[in-house]
Amino acid sequence: MEKQLILDRVQSGYKNYRAKGGKVGRKVNYRKSDEVMKEQYVEDIKLLRKGYSLRNIYKITGTSTNTLQKIKKII
């Protein structure tokens, strides 16, 4: 019962915000394109191709392991 009341209030708040012209969700260009990632993380890509582990690359370059996983998917 209480959970449903909270849910209804949140949904009505979203409706009011959208009705006034607000946008909900991630901002446009929030994520970098594959080309930009390749240009920005050249050294990381070289180390990945040499077979270094993500944690070792993190220690060398300081790039987070989550970012390194994204880079790994690109190449």
C-alpha cells in the first residue's frame, strides 16, 4: 500500500516534469564513440594487444578496469 503511494507520487512527478518540457534520462553525447575511445586510449590498447591483464594495465596507466573492459570490446 505505502509502496504503491510512493510509486504513484514518483510517476506523477515525472509526468509533471515532462509536461513542463523536462527531459528524463541520459544526456545526449553522454558516452564516447568508439573512434574517440581508440584515440584517447592508444597506450591501453597496445598493452591489451600484448596480453597484459586488466589489473596490470590499470596499475601502469591508471585507467579504470571498467573502462578497459569497454576498450577490450571495441578492439
